[in-house]
Amino acid sequence: MKGVILAGGLGTRLYPLTKITNKHLLPVFDKPMIYYPLQALVNSGIRDILIVTGGNHAGDFLKLLGNGKEFGLQHVNYTYQEGEGGIAAALDLAEYFSEGEKICVVLGDNIIEKNIVHAVRAFEKQERGAKILLKEVPDAHRFGVPEVRDGRIVRIEEKPKHPPSNYAVIGIYMYDPEVFRIIKTLKPSGRGEMEITDVNNEYLRRGSLTYDILDGWWTDAGTFESLLRASKLVAETGANKL
């Protein structure tokens, strides 16, 4: 399985910090934000990794990470997203890189306490489809939210005003190669973006979407509040534990 980290976007919710750098290069406690999703993939045994970035500071990723020697890697792949178009549009840039293999996608501002080894191993054995990870949160309306009945997801809503559950679909997704065909059928949402929730709902419609509940804490770091929370959690308990 290959890994894809989505680290583009303008990071407007963190302005003026993002006036001079990419959001994913900001510090979370004692490391740049991008280190955490990269380490999560490496910990799960994934060594072939693509970073999708964009904006005016894309070259800084190469300066910081190089070929990933610090993470025990021999090579890191990079690609550039022009403008913004949503998570699914960014993921579409990874089609050439995937070469028909399954992929594990991590949003660059997602930070976890433990690891995704179990989920990755389970998806490697899954014949087809997709796997998403869920976590119970107090502010589900900020995320994609699943409605779960009898242990099965029946639908996923993107940032609902009235969440059907207290679970968030966190920014870690696993897909078979069909994901790129699905992305090409999407239409922009009301936000003008290609929504990853629409991709997941299509897999759900096909009956090939599975899920796991993430163990340990999880947070994004895309707002001032969540960036502070992430730094505190990492300082107090650490991250990416095996």
C-alpha cells in the first residue's frame, strides 16, 4: 500500500501565521505539523509516500523533509496542487503515483496519539472498496458525520447542523484504485469543492465501505483552537505511539 499526505490549501483560518508559510509547516509542540501524518504512515509500514502541497511555500517542504532520511525513508514524492478544489480534487493528483495500488490518505493537519497499524493491515486484506476511521468528538458538526445503525454506516453528512451521531470521520482514508474513477464523476458541492464525503458515500452505496474506531486521541490542527489543543496533547501524552 502507498501513502498520500494532503498538505495543500491556503490555511486561511490560521492567518496571519500562514502569510509566511504553509499551514502544515507550523509547529505542533516541538515538531512541524507535517511530521505527524508522515510518521503515522511510516509506523504503519508504508514507505512509498506522496505529499500533495500547493500555495506559495511548497518548496519549503523539500527544504524541510528532503527525501525523508529522518524518517528512515529513501525517497519522498511531491506534487503540486494549483489553486483549491477540496480534498477529493487534491487526492486526484495522486492517481499517477498510485499505479493501481491501494492507498492510505492522511490529511496533513491530522494528529493521532497511537497508530493505524491495525486498520492498514485490515484494509490490505479487504478485497475491494474503502475504509474510513471514526472518532467520537464533542463538536461533530465540524466534520463529516456518519449515521450508524446496528453497527453499519447508512449515510455520511458533511458538516451537518444537526449531526446524526457524535462520531467524526477523521482525515485518514483508505481506498482501492476505483477512487480515481469515482472522483472524476463528482460535481462541486455548495462550497465549490469536490467533497471527500461524496467519495465515501459512493463506496457506501456500492456496499464496499468499512470502518474502524480509532484508538487513542485524535485532533486536527487547522484552527487556532485545534492547533493549541494539538500542541497540548502532544506535550502531555505524545503522539504516534506504536
